[in-house]
Amino acid sequence: MATTTTTTHASSLSFLLSHPHSTSPNPRIPLRGRPAAHRVRCATDAAASAPAPQPAAATKHRRAADENIREEAARHRAPNHNFSAWYAPFPPTPNGDPDERYSLDEIVYRSSSGGLLDVRHDMEALARFPGSYWRDLFDSRVGRTTWPYGSGVWSKKEFVLPEIDPDHIVSLFEGNSNLFWAERLGRDHLGGMNDLWVKHCGISHTGSFKDLGMTVLVSQVNRLRRAPLSRPIAGVGCASTGDTSAALSAYCAAAGIPAIVFLPANRISLEQLIQPIANGATVLSLDTDFDGCMRLIREVTAELPIYLANSLNSLRLEGQKTAAIEILQQFDWEVPDWVIVPGGNLGNIYAFYKGFEMCRVLGLVDRVPRLVCAQAANANPLYRYYKSGWTEFLPQIAEPTFASAIQIGDPVSVDRAVIALKATNGIVEEATEEELMNAMSLADRTGMFACPHTGVALAALFKLRDQHIIGPNDRTVVVSTAHGLKFSQSKIDYHDSKIEDMACKYANPPVSVKADFGAVMDVLKKRLKGKL
């Protein structure tokens, strides 16, 4: 197995997240709701005490019946602490302009050299608050309906889009997804793993993690279209393997913004296809793969006033990184040892890294977990790059895979993924079609209802356990990126044993039985042999 050369965090994205140490007094941001108890987790926090939260009012009255939660929030504006964010080239090039940056209000997707852009935050301004303060602030917002902080994304607004007016935010109260203990899977099938968890990002409004990024992107488009900016944006478009189109169409529908989606014909599930149709998007089914759709949407958005919503646009990653912060919150700000993320276009693995690293730099935690990017063997350009020792990246024509959302042979965010993996001493693993379907189906037998992409991540976990890379006592989180109901046909084919050249080891088809007591008893005695 290839190994990375970076084993510490001393050099990890210092250009992105470093900041000078601040000695200024700690300002205060009013906390929403009841703050969590003060915690000291990091050395930086031990030397700096959090400012006392504002006392709650003795009596809180329900808002007026004719006032909605946006209007209520407008009466309670938080003070302006001059937090800011902007686009900058990713990564900075040696011969590039060190001062190159763009306002988030500009419609720009590439740097002057043609490279990717990344959203950078004013870390010095954020660092005026100790990590303990941010932990308590974020914890105080969980489960609320206060606009916009009831969202798992917007509860971290200062780390996402600090300057956007809450009235411009388009939220469906996404995020706050379940982190559940996979007790039986770890105990019975992974050598007694007692600290195995699944972050179920598919429990979100449209059934995938894409909601986390889309709320940010569509909110910014909503801001651009509103006065005083009044940018002439006719709609928002994306290429998609299914989940991106569902998220885009839902958030655009909520905002009243036209959505245009390019889908590869006959390559996504019917459950995914119906989502943008139902939400009123313009759906173009194209006789090509995802990479072909991506080329076309980039050409179209270059000619028409249609805003590009794919992960080439780094705004989405700002929302997706909040899943990493949620994981830390759910572990009471303790850092897991491993986080395994399925990888297709590769923006999400970087988003998780960015969320963890931002928390480390700002003192919310003192380290980051090791990351694993899991790819389907039929669409594994990053895995091949990793196995080459990061010497040569070769795009490929992705073969069909049950993990259709990651059937991408030329990922946009490959450079982002490499940064994330090198900085965390990360690993890339692959899963064959049989491995991913068996892993998904075995997990289902322990109470899950996983998607094939989660099956890829679970198959990677099985391999890393077999190789003794992940230990039985390592706290490990598998990221589930979509809801299993989006991929019911693949599960039906598996349990009917209708998949060519696949043994379908855990198939469990229904048993046809006559409506006769004796016949029913015969089946039950056979199935429950030794248990009666």
C-alpha cells in the first residue's frame, strides 16, 4: 500500500487556515438559548477563558401571530464583528499573484491561472474568540428553530458565510443528521469493534449530503439576485449523477429560482430522477456520462447567465464541511481516530478535512482524524493515483457501478483531495462491485438501510480492519452520503440474485407460501431450525 510522506499537521494548509496569535480582549457574541457547560479541550483554551454568556431573559414571549421567524430574527440582529470570507486560488501557485482574491459576490469559478478557487476566512478575526467560546455557541444552537440557526449548516454561520444577511438565506433546516452507533456490525462482523459509528448524512431534506452545500450556494445566489446587487442570474444549473440535481432543484424551488439539471441518460435511479422533476426543474437527459454532462454545463454557464452549482464552485464545500463539525459536536468535541468518506468528484473528502482543520486551528479541538477516501473499483482514478505514490494522475472513463453517484472518472477536486489526504496521513481504498454490495447488504442485516456508496466506505473499512490498519478499539466514523431508499432497485436485484456474475452472499428473497397453516409452519421450522 502506498504511504504518504506527511505524518504531522505542521505543514497542513498553513496558507489556508493559519493566523497570527491574537492578544486582543475577547469580544462577545450573544449566545442563542442555553449554553453548554464550559469545556477545556486544548492547550490554547487553557490560557484563555470564554466570555460569560449573556443571561437569558426572565420571560420569553412567543412572537406575534402575524410575524414569521425571519421577521423575528430581524428584530434580534447579532452585532457585526467584521468576520469575512473571500475566494482565493487553490492552492497558491509559486508564480501567482499572492494578493489574488475575489469577493464572494463575484461570479467566478476559476483563478486567473485557470486553477480552482477556495473560500478563505479571516482567521485572525475568528481567533479573537477562544475555541471554548465557539464550542458553546454552536452547541447552544442545536435543535432550535431560531432563524437561521436551526439548520446544522447555519448554526455554524460564522464559519460558513459570515457576511450574508439571514434574510437572504435559503434553508430547509438541513443537517443535524444522525450519528449512530453501529454496535452489532462492529461487534459481530468487524472483529469486536466497539466504537464504530455511521454519520448518516442521507437523513437530510432531499436524502443526501448535497443539501449541506446547496443551502450555501443557493443562499448566495439569492443574495446576488436581490437588491442592491441585483445580478442578472436567470437560473442555477448543474451536471449530476442524481443527488446534486435533487438538492439543487429543492433549494431553488424554495427560493423561487429556476433550476436546470443535466443528467446522464439511464445512469441514475428513478428515485433520484423524480426529485428534480417533482421540484419543477428543467431536466435534460443526455446521452453521455457525468463527465460529458459536466463539460456541457460548463460551456452553457460560460455563455448564459446561469450560475454553476457543481462542486467546482467552492461555496458548496463550505456547507459540506459542517458535517465534520457536527461529528465533533456529537462526540462532545472529542476527535475520532478515523473518518471514511466515499469519493467521486472528491470535493467532500476535502470538505471534511477543511471542517476538522478549521476547528483545530481555532482551538475547538487539538488534532484532526485520519481520513480514508473510498472509491468504487470501476471509477477509481484517485486510488490509482495514490497507489502510484502520487506521481501521476490519469483520468479514466468510469465503468458502470452500483455506486452511481461516484461514477466519475475525471474528478474536479482531485487536487483538493490530495491536500486533505496528505495532511492527515490519509489512505485511499477501493471496493469491487461485489464487495460494495455485500458490505451494504451485511450492514442492512444489522439494522441499517445503506446506499451503495456507503457500501463502498464499509467495504474499505473491512479491508483496513483485515490489514490491521484500523484497530478494534479505534473510534471510527463511516460517512453515509445518501439514503438507501434512493437505490432500492439495486437492493431488489441483489436480493433476487439477479446481478450477473455476483454471488449475492447475503440475498434474502421473500418466500412464496400457500395460505395454509401447515405450509407456513414448514417454512418457519426450516428457517428457525435450532431456534425453536
